[in-house]
Amino acid sequence: MSRDEPTRERRIDGGSDEQTQESVQRGPNPPAPAGASANGDGDARESRFGPRWAVACRELRSLRSEKTIILAIAIQLFIAAFSSFLVVGFVSMYDPDGLGGQDIDVAIVGEDPATLEAAADDQAGLNTVRYDDRAAAYGTFENGQVAAVLETSRNEHDQLVVDVTAPEEGIETTLLVVQLRETLEAVEHDERLANADRLASTPLTIPDEVEASPYVGFTYTILVPLLLFLPAFISGSIVVDSLIEERERGTLELLRVTPLSLADVVDAKLAATAVLAPMQAAAWLALLAVNGTTVARPGVLILVVAALSLLVVGLGTVVALVAPDRRQAQLLYSVAIVGALVVSTLLPEHPANTVAKVSLGSATATTWLLVALYCLLGAGAFLAARATVERIDPAEL
Amino acid sequence: MSGEPDPSSSHGEVDSSDGRPSRRAGDETESTQRSRAAELRDSCSRIVRVARWEISRTTGTVDRKTVFVLLAVAIAVGIVGFAAADDGIGLEDEIYVVGVDEENPYHDVATASDQFRTVPLEAVRIDDGGASGNVDVVIEDRRIGYVGENGVAAYDAFRDAVEAYNEALMAGEDDETAAYPVLVEIEYQDRSFDGDLEPPVESEADESDGSGVEDSEDSAEGEAPEETDGEDSASDEDTVDLEGDEDEPTDGDEPPLESDEDTDAGGDANVTVTGSPGDLEPPFPFQSLILAFLFVVPMNFVIQAYGSTIMDERIKRRGELLLVSPASSREIVAGKTLPYLAGLVGIVVAITLAIGGGFLSVAATVPIALLFLAATFAGAMFARSFKELTFVTVTISVVLTTYVFIPAIFTDVTPIALISPLTLVVMDLQGESVTLGAYLVSTIPVYLTAAVVFLLGLGTYREEDMFAQKPVPTKVIDAIAVRVHGKRSVPVLSIVFVPFVFVAQLLAIALLFAAPPLLTFTIIFFFAAAVEEVAKSVHVYAGFSRARFEPTLAAAIVLGTLSGAAFFLAEKGTQIVQLVGLHEFESAIAAFGPETMAGEVADGPVVFAGLLLAPLILHVVTAIISAVGATRGRTSYVVALGLATAVHALYNIGVILLVT
């Protein structure tokens, strides 16, 4: 709970220059450039790059000291775990083999049970018990010896009618229904082939079943895009908060007293937060690779994330500079992100689909064009942020 | 840094109108009673005034440009969303490549499905003897093979695509009875063998039991409160009905595909679905679940604005003006919260009306809204900057959404789902009846947790915490320390923390529901013990570290005893767990301790008393361990906490091994 206290005590005991650097004491006066020179970055001050570097470092340090970045990563982990949990749960619910569950016994009664029995024998995990007596079959169902009763008959159209009686609720029923569906679909397929002379088209033979991981589709079309896009959105949110906070606390004013121009400050913040996303994306890809999920072109994916991150952070910067206060800035930013995600379905490929294709190695020419487009958009957003800075009057912020 | 107790909040627990000398001086006569009523009225009017000011400021400062942009985005999203609703957002479009010639019958399958892109066979390149290539699936004549790492998955997806293609082919056939040669009618029946709460339906259904695993599942279900006698008789009727229509199993003339009503629509004891095998869907409350999720979505947006307005007060000491007003901190917070709560309730009512829910949906969602607001309030009080606030609110969103959503998935599966109020919404939408007991079990912990979180946040609604930059953990300790004055408050706080413990443990059970049992047990044993130990000792630590108590061994022993005993008593109150039959779950026993099943295993009164008293001793001992550690600062507190957790977990494991 109070893990940070002594650390904080020590920081306060340390040099006062050091202290003003830390956001812990970031009160009314954090003179960043002064701190930078005190930190021995004096030589860097000669170029214009130096002060920006100092602002960027300060930005990252404040993220570190507030543990926000740890929280951000924890949130992403949590979301990834949450969605995986959902999918694993759903898939295992629909795929009894995945659970390694035991066989389900069902009772069969009525006319012409042979086709059904044959299909059930082919289906792993489903055992049939034939009864000639209806009462006996329903009796075993009532006392729980069988999970369901299937009563078969033929109607006047020679359709096979299967009357299923299943227990009302519970995970068992879910598994049972899934098993039954597969079995009955196999029966249906055979019956259709037998009816071929009455049908205009013949159903295609269904390929044999294979042992395939049911998670591949989810991993590449949802999990990987999610893990790659989240860091970019988080970076955008950070830059909105960071700029608005400087404005509202009045510290942007102080920064302008230094030799830095507003453009320098904004540039530095933009760069510092935009660079976080591709770094996190690379870490996620490495982690996925350790877990056995390899992607075809990690380099391209990181490039896409970098471009999107620049785009989102640029957008965040513009919003933070234009919006009147934090509430509206955050609202505008999140609505814009949601809007962009929806509107991007108009593209020939949704960005998530682009990521999925690149990571599965089935990229097309359209995919490459879109990757190039994202890079352009990223650069455009950076320029837009630049233009906004030049257009607004710093004194009015 | 720790801050002296502020006069306005230090009496917060006891008085309703804190820090007002007139109230303390008053004698117990009628006149004071009247003045109390007047005070209450004043307090209400102040709350309303703050609320009005909050509303006018919120609506007044919204920029026209903001509204314009928001509207523009909303319209764009509406149009595009409406257009894209038909064919989805295409996440899976063309992710696999199939090598197939155009004259092949399977070529149409690949083009009919979104997931595949076709290349002609002459363009197919396969390297390393099938290990990699530019395709995932290759089809030559009737032979289908797969290539590369993702080939198996692509092949599996292609198999599904063939089935879907066949279905589409059959749907176009004129001769429907030939195209759909199999008709399925599924009837769900309530089998209530082995239920304790229900009388046996039929004599044959009485003491028979099925196979081992099935048995525990079903009996757990049978004890769930939602399955009352009313449904029981319904199932009885089903059985009769079923045996009555022996001669005519289904209406064969009916076209099979037209009667595919949703299984989750009715939610009655007897749901009948007729159709071809492809129409069979497991009885999963998918639609209700999605609709229930609608209730949670707006909360995530509202708390953003709420967090901002609380944090705003803390920037540039703006809130100081409010603090010096005659309104107490609790009135200010109530006033600032009221508009947001009212807004959320309004949204909830609107959604309920739109999706056809009942009063229960609203009653179950209000505590969730309160919990969101409470957590955001505390987060906004503790956060140092907007950046930190963003992450705190996102954390709150994610954790609380998980807490309410995951258990609701298991609505029809296990009674454990009741830990989330959203489960009640799902049940309401499915038309199931909910008992009062179920409602209380779902919502009381949430209400209490929200109240405690609000109280903790209020503790820091004072000058030295609002305008200072302190790390979040320090503020949490501060917030707790505000509530610690004198030995008497220690047991009170132990009791206050019990809802937290309850909620945390339930969440752990729900999250680990699907994990392998052994792993689940180990994690839950230690997690549950750790949560309880923290709840028993964190305020003792706060008291010592903020110099509320003398850091002596004697004081530690006294405080530990008080805290442990109080926690034990309060935890007995959570025996309502048995109400919903949670003790059927081994993981619940792991979390809530072996006492949960004391009633079942005890042979005589002596053993029963022993089983009840042993945990008292345990709680006291472990609380003393961590209290002693807390006298010597942070590191030794953490070490002592670890030790206490280990003792606690080993005790629980030991007892369970002993009695089972």
C-alpha cells in the first residue's frame, strides 16, 4: 500500500534540482530546462535538439514516477487476458474436445435409429444406448443415467424427425446440444446425398476433420490488432492529458519563459509519447512469439503501429491545443477514436484486418497500399499539429 | 505530510452534520430535534445548490465547436455504422489464401466465404516440402491439403465454409423436404433429481443419482434460489404433455426453417425449438447478455466527465472556495455527485424502456452505477495529474466491467453468477423470476463497497490532501488514517472492509472458474488469505504510520486482537453465502474458509463449536502478527503480512484436508 513512501522521502532529501524534476513535487514551478542543465545535459543545450530532448525526458520521467506506464501495461495485459478468457470460455463451451470432457450418453428410441447411431459412433464424445420402450428411455433420462432422449420417426415426406428431450440448463446441455448438432448434421448430409435425384444441386463433400487450434482466427484477427492498437490509443490519451495539464496548471506559461518555443515543447511531448507505442508493440510481439504465436512480418507491424501512433498522438495534440478544457478534450479525443475506428470500415480493409493479413502473411497489394497510407497520415497528423501550434496564440492558452 | 485530523471530516462517521459546534452543545430536548430537522433541511438545500451549480457549470462551459464536432462524428458513425451493420466490419476478410482452379467445385466455396482469397494452382508456390508457401490451403480436384503454420487453421475454416456453402445451396432448392431431410425438435426439461430445496417430482426421480460429475453440477443448480416450486410444477406438466402427443411427433407440413425462434427469448422451463440440425443453438443467453452490456457502456463515459470535475477542483486550488463555504465536504461531494448519478439513472431507465426490461433491471444497475462513481471519486481524489486520472479511470472501467460482466456469462450455468448485479439484469431480460435473497446477495456487497469507497475518498476531501502531490498509496493510507482515532475505530474498520474482501474473493472465484482445479485452489487459498489479512491490518498500519497509536508491542497485541475478533464476527455475517448454495463449489470453500461447510461435517455440538472457534483464534493470531510488524514501518509490515497470509492459507488448507 505505502510502498512509495520512503522512496519519496529520499527524493525530497535529495538535491532540490532533482526534486523539481520529479512530478512528485511538480507544483507551480518545474523549470525543465534548468533541470536539464543541472543534470549535466549542458552540452546538449547548444543545439535546438537539446532542450526538446530535456522536455521529452521529463515527460517520460513523470510517466515513470507516477507509475502510469506500469498501470497502462497492466491494463493492456488485463484486457488481453479478459478477451482471451472470453474466447477460451466460449470455444470450450462449443468444442467439448477442448475441455477434454467425458463422453455423453444419450438414449435413442423409435423407428429407424440406425442412421443416427452410425453417425453418433463417428462423433467422438457421444455414446448412444438404444431402447425399444419409450417409458424405459424417458425413465433413464429422468433419473440421470442418460443426458438426453432422442426419439426418431419418419413423417409422410420421408423426413427423419428427431425429438430431443434435454435437461433444461447448465453447461452439460450446452455441450450436449453442440454434439447433437454435429451428429445430426452428418445424418442430414447423408440423407441429402440419398435424396440427390430430387435435388437440383448436389452438396459438396465435406473435408475430413483435422485437429486444429480453434484460437488461430481469434489470435490474429482480434488479439494481435488489439495489442498493437491499444498502446497507440493510450499514447494519444497521455499527450492530451499532458498538454491540457500544463495549460490548466499554468506551467506551459513558465516553459515559454525559457528559450524553448511552444513548438519545441509540443514537438518534444509528441515525440516522447508517440515513441512509446511501437516500443510496447514490439514487446507484445516478442511476448506472443515466446507463447508460440509468431507473426509473419513483425517489422511491418511495428511500422504500422508507429504510423498509427503518430497519427493518434498528432490528433491528440491538436485536440489538446484547441479544446477549452480537459473534460471536453478527453471527450473529443475518445469520440474521435471511436469514430475513426467505425469510419475506417469504409476502407477496403479495416486496419485490424490489415494487421491480421500482415501477421498471417497473406498481405495483398491493397494491404501494402494501406500501410503506405497510414505512414502518410501519420506524417500528415504531425504536420497538422505543427500548423495548429503556429496558428494559435500561445498567450491565449 | 500525514496531516492532522481535519475537524470537518474527523467526525464524519458519527455525525451527519460534521464540525458544527451548535450540534454538540445542544441538549436532548424537543428544540434540538426541531433544530436537527432544520439542519437536515439546510444540508439538503446546500446539496441541491452545489448540484445546480455543477449542472450549470457543466452545461455552460461546453464549447459550441465541441458540440459541433461531436455531432458531426456521431452522424458519421451513425451513417457508416448503419451501412456496415449488414456485412460486419470484415476483421476476417481474406485472411487465408486458397490455391484452387476456377473450374473446381470448391472454387465457389472460397469465393462465397469472406475469409478466403483464391489464387490459381499455377501460381501456387510450396517450399520446404509443405512447411511454407504462398497459400494456406491447396485444392486439386477433390483432394484438399494444407500448407504452412496456419494451414491447419485455414483448412478447418475451409471445412466450415464448405458446410455453410452446402446450407446456402440447399436453401435455394425447390423440394424443401428433400433439401432438409432431418427435422429436429428439442425440448428442454427441468430434471430435478437430488435437489435439497425441492420436493422430488416423481417417485422414480427420487434418490437415484447420475454419474459423479453430473451429479454435483445438477444438485448445485437445484439449490439455486431462482428455481422455485413454481417451475417445478411446470416441468411436471411438460412430462405429461410429452407423453400425451405420442402419435404426432411434429407437424411435418410446416416448412422447417421458418420456426427458428430464439431459444433465449422465453426463458420458460419448457422451450421447444424446431428446425433443421443447423438451427440448433445451445441455450445460451447471448442476446440478453449483449443487452445487459449496454447498461455498462454509458457508465464508462460518464465516469470520465465525473472524474474530470472532481479533479478540476484540485487544480490551482479552485476547490478551496467551496471548502470555505458553509457546506461541509460531504455536502459538496454529494452535490457534485448527484447530477451524474441522476444522469446515469436516467440513461439506465431509458435503456430499460428501450430494450423492454423491467424494474429489476433498474434496481440491479443502480448499485453498479454507484460503484463506478464511488471508485472514480476516490481515484480522482488520489490521482496526482490528469494523466494519472486517465489511467485510474481506465483501470476502474476495465476492472468493474469485468467484475459485472464475466459472472453474468454464467447466468444459467451456476449460482456463482449472482455475485454480479448484471446477472439479475440478464435474468430479468430472460423473464426469469428473481428471489429477494438473490437480489440482496448480488447487490448488498456492491452497495456497501460503494459506500466505503465514498467514505475513504471523503477522508481526503480536505485542504492538505486535495492540493498536495502525494503518491496514490500514501493518499490511500492517509484516507484510512483519517478514519482511525482511538482503539474503538479499529474493529469498526475491520468490519467496514468485509464487503471489499467479499467482492475481491468472489471476483477471484469467478475469474478462475474455468482454470484447472489444482491451480485455482492454490491461487485462491493464498489470494483469499492475503485479502483478509490486508483487510485486518491495513488500518492498523495506517494508525501506526500516522502516529495515531504508540508503536509498542502491547498496543499491537491489543489492536490485533480487536481487529481479528471484529473481522471474525463480521465474516460470520457473510454466511449468506450458503443462501445461494455456494458451498457446493470447492473453490468457494477455498476462498471463504472451511467454516462454510462447518454445518455439514460437524458430527456433534463440540466439533461444531470447535470449527467455529478455531477461525476466531486464527484471525486474532494472524492479525496480531501483522500488527506487530506494522509497528516497525513499511518493510517489516510487508514481511509480517506475508507471514500472516502464509499462516492463514496453511490453516485453511490443513482444516480442509482434515475434514474431507
